[in-house]
Amino acid sequence: MRVDAMTTAVAVASLAASGLVPQAPVAPPAPRTPAEMLRREAIDGAVERAWRGLDGHRATPEEEAAIDDIAGEFGNTYGEVVAGGARTVFDMLGLLHDAPADAAFADLGSGAGRMVAQCWLECNVQASTGIELSRTRHDCAVEGLARLLVDDDAPAALSTAAVPEFVHGDILAALPELEVSHAYVASLLFDDCMLGKLGQALDKSTVTDIATLSDFPSENFERIGKRRAAMSWNAAGGGTDVFLYQRRRPTLFGNIFR
């Protein structure tokens, strides 16, 4: 049997994700104060209550096929960044504490929507938006948000937006229309074609900083960092690599020597 590069990559990713490879647990950034620790507990409890029973794995076969057509053979494989992992991502993006005044966040492929809601509650951003192609997953996000908004025990949001926004659609088509500065994309199993299209779409977008689970080609972005963050498939283990990309700033001479 011939083992090609894609099969090998998927096998390696699956083995790492399974928890069979021993790794030290990964922890989120520590809270700065006891009050922040208590607030995190309140946020986690509110999101858990609101999304109880809402499962992003329940996309229809037709929805999964549509995602695969865009992202590649394994693009529909589902998993989520857990609450602690989301805090690591927010910290990488500079949103967890002292976010830029004009910061707006988007989760590209937001699934059931938990990360978008958490960002809205926890980060001082102007907007928190999720884009999801699966109607079933999008509907889970809308239902979870509806529950969250009527939970009297949920903490007040730090975001200046009235509510998070969930958009049903293709991330490649949505990116040119989004007015966001910071983004996350769970691109671990995107194929090379999708990663190339993602890079082109990001180049033309307003995004300045993006956290991603795979490197992507780009004329305007460069990788500036990497950390590990807890995901649903290895929440108790060593986490998954998250790569931080930042838009290159214009130089004095621009593109003269390129």
C-alpha cells in the first residue's frame, strides 16, 4: 500500500489529537487578579449553561460534503477550542487584556459558536463575529446565544457590541465584507488549495492579526509566533500548535525593491 503525504499528515494529526502521544498539559494564561479568576469561572459557567445539549458534531451529510468541497477531503472534521484554549488564542492576538481600541474579532468557521460568545463576554472588542457554512452548526450558535442573553446569572459582556453576530456562509466569500482586525481559523485539516485561497482572501481583508492551526501562503502576512492551546480533542493533554500571523507593515520604500 502506497502511503502519500496527505495520508501521513492526517495520521500524524490524528495520533497527536488522540492523546496517545504523551505531552505535558497546557495551561491558559494565568488571571491577573482574583476578580479575573472569578469572572472566568462565571463566563465558563454561562457559556456551558447556554450551549448545553448543542452539539456542533451534528452537521448533516450534505453540509459535510459542502465543507469538503471547499476545504478538502478532511475539512469537515469537527472539533472546538475549549475555554482555556480560547484564552490562549485571545492572549496571542492581544485581546485578552488591554485590547486595541478598534479591535474586532471573527472566528472563521465558528461551528456551534462558543468561542465567539466567550470573546464577546471576556474581551473588550467592538465586535465578535462567527462565520459558519453548516446551517446546523450555525443554528446551534444562534440558539446558544438566545439562551445566553436571557441568563440572569451571566456576567456583563466586556465587548462594546450589543450582541455577538453569527453569519451563515462561506468564510472565503465573507472575508471581503467583514470589518474585523483580529481572527482565528481552525485550519488544521484544510488542504493546500484551501490554505492558498485563505491566504489570498486574508491579503485582501481588513484583518491585521490571525491565529491559525496551519501555516498558509500569503503576500502580506508573516508568522511571528507559535503557542500551544487546548482543544476539544486534547483538552487534558498537550494542546495543539497555534500559529500567529501578522500583516506586514508598509516600509519606507514600499515595494520598490520587490
